Amino acid sequence: MIPAAFRYERPGTLEEALRYLAEPEAKALAGGQSLLPLLRLRMAEPGLLVDIQDIAELAGIQSGAREVTLGALVRHVDLATSGPWRVLREAAEATGDRQVRRLGTIGGAVAHADPAGDLPAALLALGAVVEIVGPGGRREVPIGEFFLGPLMTVLGPDELVAALRLPLPGSGSGSSYRKLRQAASGFALVGVGAMVRLEAGRCVDAGIGVTGVGLAPYAAETAREKLIGTVLSAADVELALAAILEGADVQGDPYASSEYRGKMCRVLAAEAIAGARAEAQGE
Ligand SMILES: Cc1cc2nc3c(=O)[nH]c(=O)nc-3n(C[C@H](O)[C@H](O)[C@H](O)COP(=O)(O)OP(=O)(O)OC[C@H]3O[C@@H](n4cnc5c(N)ncnc54)[C@H](O)[C@@H]3O)c2cc1C
């Protein structure tokens, strides 16, 4: 289908972009990998597309002593091939195909809030912070509070994701992503990202992000808490897995029943935790 008519602007500065976004029916366009299909299906009909790809303030990766700031325009391909977080590399590599990874951006992937998005699960496991910019200035939202539902976030219509901030992995840290693909689309029927940090064989920090299961990607907080302080024995992990669906409205559809999704969530979480632990132990 041909998209409905729209005006197109390609601002060079953040200030200019925010001015355009303040107009009614304006929508940001980054890599276009989710928005353009919606336009073609006429599931979205914005009057104004604000193409943000030239805005230098939204681009690039900045490393600090304790954390790294990934600009909203950082592409999946860059996340897949570099960076110290294995869970993010694996989630980016598992996203779509080569063309999608070449064009899609991290800002678009979180702002779009696909209930089966891969990057959100990795970012939830790592405890990312979303930097948001709008007419009122800048604000920060922990990623666990960012997703509200299918394609819904805390972003206002006139706001942009400016960047994602991630803590650098300390020594003894490891992370991993596991995904069960829907055969035709390649999207996650279930995806789980896990991060653990070990000190003297004991888990002192952890994170688990789940996608494809509920109405939005979520952080499995109780499961994460149950890992901390343990030696990640089979019994410790089993206790955590029993809580992984807590608070999730587990979805069923023709591709996977809610029972199957729930079961596969526990299977993939066990694998992701094992992968994270192996990396943390230098394996
Ligand atoms: C064939 C195909 C296969 C795919 N497979 C997968 C997959 O396996 N896993 C997966 O997770 N995803 C998959 N995707 C989706 C895709 O990877 C991401 O959703 C997409 O890359 C989003 O980033 P973008 O830059 O393309 O965003 P766009 O499409 O440009 O925008 C998406 C939405 O985010 C908003 N937006 C974009 N950037 C910002 C910003 N900085 N601030 C505020 N709002 C913003 C837009 O207004 C729009 O609403 C697939 C897509 C295609 C076409």
C-alpha cells in the first residue's frame, strides 16, 4: 500500500528537531525499519515526518570511567560488532537481517517498544538508563520504567530518546542473550537477556530482561533478586526461574500458546543465566 501523504523535514540540530516535533501529528523517523512498514500499512499516518538521522547530538558512543553513553542513532550493526556487553552484541546480532541491522537504531528500537523487541531485553538485563530530551529539557528514566505496553512508552509525542546509558561491566561480570524465533518473521517468540556479576564465586549483581512474553519487554525483578547472594547452583537458578513470569501478562497466539511461551521463557532464561555465568568465570 502507498503511505498517506506527509510532509518531510530533515533538521540538522536537536533544537530544530524539537521545534518540528512540537507540531501536531509530527513523528520522528530514525532508521525507518519499524515506522516505514507501519506507514505502508497505513497503521500510522503522521502529518509530518521529522528525520533525525543528521543530528550529531544523537549520534556516537561516549565512554566514561564507569558507564558508556550510546547515542540514539547508534545502529544495530555497531552494537552487534563491538562493545563490552555480550548480551547486547548477541541481541543486536539476533535482530532482523543484515539490512535491518545496518539501518535500525537503538533509539528507534526502544522508542518503538515492540513487545518482542530484542534490544530491550538486553538493555533491561544491563539496567540501562534512557536519556530523554524534549521541550522541557532533559530527563532520565530507568529502562525498567520506560515501557508501558505494546508500542507504548513514557515518551511524550514531542520528546526524543537522546541516548542510552549503560554501566561498564566490572570484573567478574558476564551476560548473554537467548532467543526463540518465530520461523517466518524471525521476531522473538521469547527472548531472555541475563547479566550476572560474581565475587568469590557468589552472585553480587544480576539482571534479567524478558521479551516476547508479555505486553511489553520487562525486567524480571523477583527472579533477579533470587539470584543475588547465591552461588548460582542448579537449585538457586531453579528458584529464580520459578519467579520469572511474575507480573507478566503471558500472551498466547497462533504461533505459541501462553503455556508454551511461559515454559520456553524458563528454558531460555536458564540458558542465558548459564551463558552469563560462563563468561563471568572467564569461560
Ligand atoms: C524485516 C524486519 C525484521 C525485523 N526483525 C526484528 C527482530 O528480529 N527483532 C527486533 O527487535 N526488531 C526487528 N525489526 C524491527 C527493527 O529492528 C527495529 O524496531 C527498528 O530498527 C527500530 O529502529 P529504527 O531506527 O528503524 O526506528 P524507526 O522505524 O525510524 O522508528 C520506530 C519508532 O520509534 C520512533 N523513534 C525512532 N527514533 C526515535 C528517537 N530517537 N526518539 C523517539 N522516538 C524515536 C519513531 O517515531 C517510530 O515511532 C525488524 C524490522 C524489519 C523491517
